[in-house]
Amino acid sequence: MKTQNLLPVRKDLSKMPKVGDIIEYDTMCRVENSKLQRGMNFRLNNSTSVVLMSTVHGAPYQDSIQNEGRILIYEGHDVPRRNGNIDPKKLDQPMFTESGSLTENGKFFNAAQKYKNSKRSPELIRVYEKLKPGIWVYNGIFRLTSAWTEKSEERMVFKFRLELLDEYKNDNKQKNIKTDFSRFSRRIPTSVKVEVWNRDKGRCAICGSENDLHFDHIIPYSKGGSSTTAKNVQILCSKCNYSKNDKIM
Ligand SMILES: [Zn+2]
């Protein structure tokens, strides 16, 4: 029987971000207990894997979001840039380092292969998405379900398919509300998030707080409110968010 890949036990679970939370780079590093200097982190601190992604214009890799945020196609990473004049974007993405150990590409690739051959449960990965320099959104926990290589502009790149894990699927009613709440945030495209962030100046639209911020649908998604226009999206702190939710329910 497969053993479930358990998430690390953290004493202070209240500090773990919820899907759709907007967090600063420093907070993200604190949550992950790491400086997060690279985008791919297989089993960070020997626990859950963490990847950082970006779909904004000019991002270094071609990451994409499908199915309203439930599927991510994440690109592998290049060889490190050295002093020489070879552009890493012209070289195949490596499976191994120069010393012959697996790169992060290689570690994630092998984990996906093992899952495919039913030798283990899927690797669980926490995903953060960059909104703008220093500002990130937590996208949730994903399962790594497949990996492959493909040609991109005359070189070989790795691609990883990540599928959103339903965190509260079998949990009690109260937590299901939270899941629904999270799903609404998830469906907001990054371009809308960036527009809203700039308009609201990174603050709660009601009280001006700069802490515990999330994206909120002004007219709820469940009542037909749109996710695809900044007009229906605002930034709220968790306090204002919950008091708004109380009124709706
Ligand atoms: Zn507020």
C-alpha cells in the first residue's frame, strides 16, 4: 500500500498561508524557513518541495496556468549563468550537474517517473506565484503528476505537470467553506491581480491595513461576480474579509 506523502508538522499552523494569500518575499522565506534563492526546491529542508513560478511579462521561464488554476505547467530551469559568455538560454536544461549529481530538474523528473511507474505517491509541491518584485501569491499544494522534455527554440527544456490538491476535500463543513473561499481567489488571472494590487496600492480596500491581505470578489463568484475584471476584485485584509463573509452568510 502506498503511504501518503505527509506535509511537515508545523507547530504554528496559523502562520501557513492560505490559497490566494498575498505575501511579501520575506514572509514567504520565513514560512518556508529558507532564503529561497532558487525557483525549484526539491524537498526543501527535507520536507515538502517548493517551487516559485511567474506568468508575468518578461518572466525568465515559460510557466503556464490552465483549468482556472488547477493545472500548472512548470518549466525546468537552465544551467547556472557563469562568467563565460555562453547564454544559458541557448543550452539544454540539465538533468545532472557538472559533478554528476541530479539537478533540481533531475530530482523532480525522477519523482514524476516513479509516480508514473506506480512506485510511489506523487510528490507534493507548494507553489508561490510572483505578482511583482517582492510580492507573491500562495497558489496552494500541487501533486507532481508527470514530467517530460520538449524542444523550445532549438534546445531542450523540462516541463512538469502539477495538479492542485484539494486540501480540505474530506474535511468538515467549516473547512469546506474555506475551500470554496480559496477557490474564488484562485480563479483570478494574474494580470487582474497585478492591476488590482496597483490600484489598491497593496492595502485593504476597507481599512487600509497592509497585513494578511487576500484578493476578494466584490460581487461573490457564487452570485455571478466576475474574476476576469479588476472592477469586481479588491484587496481585503482577513479581518475585513471575514466580517464581509459573515454579512453575506
Ligand atoms: Zn481591512
